[in-house]
Amino acid sequence: MQTTSLPGAHAAFLDRALPLLRADSRFVGVAAAGSFASGSMDEFSDLDLVIAVEPDSTAAVMGERHQIAAGLGPLVASFTGEHVGEPRVLICLYRAEDGNAPLHVDLKFVALPDIANRVDEPVVLWERGGRVSDTLRTRDACYPMPNLQWIEDRFWVWLHYATLKIGRGELFEAVDFLGFLRIQVLGPLMLMEAGVQPAGVRRVETAVAPSRVVQLQATVATYDRSSSISCLYDAAKLYRSLRDSLGTDRLKVNEAAEGTAMEYLAAIAARLRPSRLGSGTASS
């Protein structure tokens, strides 16, 4: 394959790794997903590789993943991806070489039939006898889309929870929870509205309308009660706007939960105003 158009670190890794993987008869092929497949790769991108394994060799390969990764380059750290719900992925960091930056590589080892279960359409870099391509053709890629009803059933309870933390003065918890709302709700809905893959807040700065980016910025709080309360109001406002933009007649809005949560947010804001609103000091 041609790698000259890739960033230097990525091209160098593939030029070395693909022949090594091809030499192991247990591997059927290698495909690249993520930004490689979408054509958006730059020097800051991870390299996401899906390695198809002969089914009867899968158990042995899974037990040797760290050694396999170490054989592909100057590996300095690797661990499996349980924290992102994908234990088959080995997350690797390779040391900088030849003036290139250090490289993050995700190596996902899957039995050949399982490569068909995917969220995007990877680019096949190498395969034996077209077997990877044939397997990919057995089903379409399917990225999980946000479920508006699932979100509506939870959003106002989540907002109330964040308000409780502000009232108690647990501002680290409140600031962190606003980040949760951006990743789980606001970012995906903004990306969905823009017609792109709704992956948290990935590339949201360039993928959605500038006016939406400004609205999302307004939900980023500092370690301050006043800031946290203001950001919760802005999060609720943005959510309502996205809900109206994306919702259908089948969406059941929970007006009682919305009213309860917003009334409590207003009560906490009033209780803390004016002398305590800007204080970051916790109270019991």
C-alpha cells in the first residue's frame, strides 16, 4: 500500500508493521478504521488497526497481544481497552523515531467472522485471498445513534443531580458532570444534527455550525458556583434547542421532570445569591 500521504510516524509504523503481520500465518488481514478510513488523519490522529485472526488461533493471539505489539515497533506502554468497553483492543504507545512524534496505535484483534460487526467502514490494508473484504460485505457498518427518548428520560434527573452538587459546594463533581452532559448528550446531538458520526464531542469544533460551538462553549464551567449554575442553565437551553431540532411527534417530553429540575436550579441559584454565589468553598 502507499503510505506517502500519511503523517510520517503513521507511515513509518505501517511500513514496518504490515510485513511483520503478513508473515504470521494466524493473521488473515489488517484494516484501518477511524480517521484513516474517513480521510481526516493528521499528525495528531491515533492509528486504529483491526487485525483479523484465523478463528482457531484467536485464543492464542489474544494471549500474546503485548508481545505482538512489542514486535511492531519501540513499544513503551500497552493496555487493554476495558475502560472504553472494548477488551479486544490493545492501546499502545510507541516511542518517537527518526524525528517523528510518539505514536498512539490501537490494535484490535478479532476473529475473522467478527470483523463484520463494526461501527464504521474500514480500509483494508492487506488481506489473504480477499477474505477480509468478503467478510465485510456480509453486513453493513452501523454506528449507534443517540436515542432521543432514552436521553429525555434521564436528562432532567441528571441536571437535578448536578444542581445538588453545586448546592453542597462539590464543584469538582459539578464541573465534571457538565463534561459528562457534553459527551453523552450535547455533543452527540449536535453532531447528529450536523449529519456526522455522533461520537461524543470528537471534532465538534469543525463539524457543527459555529453558533452551536458557541452554545457548547457556554457549558464549560470554571471552579466557581456562579459559573457552574450559569453553565447548567446554558446546558438546559442547548438541550431543549437540540431536542426541538431533532425530536419527532413520538418523543414524549417529560414536562414534570423538566419543571421540577429547573425550579430547583432556580431555588439553589437564589439561595446562593449574592454573597455566596461566587464562592468555591464547600459547605455541608
